[in-house]
Amino acid sequence: MENDIWIWALVAAILLQPIFFTMGWIAARVDMKAVLKQAKSVPDSFYRSLNALVDRNSAQAAQHLEEAAGGHPDAYRLNLTLGKLYRQRGENDKAISMHKSLLDSPDVDADQRSRVLYELALDFQNAGLVDRAEETVLPLQNTRMAKEAREVLLNIYQQDRDWEKAAETALLLSHDEQTYRFEIAQFHCETAQAALFASDADTARRHVAIALEYNAKCTRANMILGDIEYKAGNFQAAADAYRAIEKQNYAYLSMVGERLYDAFDAQGKAAEGLDILIGYMKTFPQLDLTQLIYEKSLLLYGEERANQTVLELVRARPDLNGVYRLLSMSLSSLHPSWKADAEMIRNVIDRQIQKSLMYRCRNCNFKSQVFFWHCPACNKWETFTPNKTEV
């Protein structure tokens, strides 16, 4: 009986095989027809636009995409992309006009309208119409585009230096994967710095405290706190604030070296302040404190001891700055026949230092002779190297 069942199953499988094959063939034909039909519905100008983009010819890509969008049933998406392409090319007027025309279209639903408003806000921002951009994007905070809208607002508030609104917006954007604590601390540092310039010590202190609550390792907050205390005549408190930077990020000590020395000098402890700077250099040779140490040693102890101190530091970690300093120290003792050549070599090294030693953004590699807390190229905070590096 069992053998009969297996025989009938085998016969059924053989008999049904042509039917299964035919059904598969029909299904494949149906799918292929759908694919071919969909492919034929895409205008040739769309593919020409893609080809132009591959060739990095954005002007021709925009022209072909404009042709593709005309009369196409899915004109919304094509026109949305075309507007973005105009904005990328700097043709802000065209981008604004394109996205505004989409807003007037009766075929655009609520979700699509939110997307268009978002793109329009970016158009306004790119055109420098920051107020219009803010006005356009604010209502989107109550839509599915809330996150994207707040990211635009955060950028706008930073651009306008409205640090209070920037901090509020960053808090709204905060989530487990990105807390924005780092940025919020910097926003409060900006507010504290402005208050200090306005001689409003209480406001400055309050925002420094908030900055440290959000980021306990915010070196800038302690720099500002030290400045507040120094300005108030609390020199030991100022020195303590500056020295706390060693535990936060020692690389920033070179930025407060002179202020730290001045805080000790104001207490009649200049020698102690200098010893601390020398100790920092011996512990962290990459700090840019050699010139400062030489100047203060020269002031306190005279040329011979200043030269000897710097000589020891440079030998521990030779670099262009150190070689320049050694040549400068040696010029007066050189034989007249060598002095001119040594002066020439020193000048060459000085020019090389000006060209090759710069602050650099660790995020985008932007280089500058000036230190920035907020990179002007990539808009990231505290990404600049606190000491000039060879580039």
C-alpha cells in the first residue's frame, strides 16, 4: 500500500510539471511586462540628466531634468529634486520659484507639502534670507519633519549667534544616540563670554556652571571662569580654574599659559607660576609654551638661565619652533663670518613656520593661523587642534 502511494505521488509530480512550468513562465512574463512598461514611462531626458550628473555637468543635468518633469505624472518628485539641484548650483531664485510652485499645486498632499516647505527653508537659508528660512521651517516642528526642521533651526540660530534658542533647539533634538551636550556646553560658553565682555560677572558665572553641567570636560568653561576670577581680583581662584584644564584636556594648557603665569605673578608668585609652566612642558612636550617660558625666564632670571632652560626643553622634543629659538639664542655668540648665514637660516625657518605650522580642524582638515572654537568650514565645535601642528 505504501509503495502505491509513492508511485502515485511520482506520477502526479511528472504530470503536473508542465503546468508548474507554464505558470512560472506566465508569472515571469507578467513581471517582465510590468518592468518594461515602467521603464518606458520614464522619459529619456531623465536618463540624460543622470548621465550629466555622473559627468558632473550639473547645468546640463538641470536642463534635462526640467524636460523630464514637464508633463510627467510623477512631476512632484522630479520638481522637488530639480529645485534641490538649482540650490546646489547656487541658483537660489530658481530653487525658490520651483518649490513655491509645488506648494501651489493642488496635487500635493500634506506630507508632501511639509517636505516642500523644508526644501524651501533650505533655499532661503542658502540665499541668506535667514528670517524667511526660520519663518518657513518653524511650523514643521509639529509634523513628521520635526527633526529635520529643528536641525535647520539649530543651524540658523548658530548663524545668528542666538545661543539661547540654539540651546533650546539642541535640547529638543537630543536623544540617546546624540545628546548634543557637547554643543549645548559651547552655546553657554558663548553666552558667558559675551556676559564677561559686558562686565556681567554673575551671568557669566551662571552660564559657565551650566556649561560644565552639560560637559564636565569643557576646557573653554574653565578658561572663562579663570578670566572671570582674574577680572574680579581673585587671582588664586583664577589660577585654580586654569590649572583644572590639565585634568580636562591638557592639550589646551598652552592656550592659558600666559594667563596662568599672570595669576601667580599678581600674587607675587611669578617664579612658582614659571615652574608650573616648565613642569607642563616637561610632562607634555607637545604644548606650545617654549616662547612664553623663554620670555618669563628672561624677565625673572636673565638671558643665560633663560637660554639654558629653553635649550633643555628643545632638546627633549626638537621641532621647528625650537630650532628657531636656538638659532636666535646663538646669534649673539657666533663669529661675525657665520652670523649672516645663521640669520639667513633663521629667517628661512621662520617663513617655513608661518607656512607649515597652523591650527587644523580634526573633522574637516580646515587650516588656519587663527584658532576657532567653532570651525567655519564644517560648523563643528571644539575640533581645532589647540596647538599649531605641521601641515
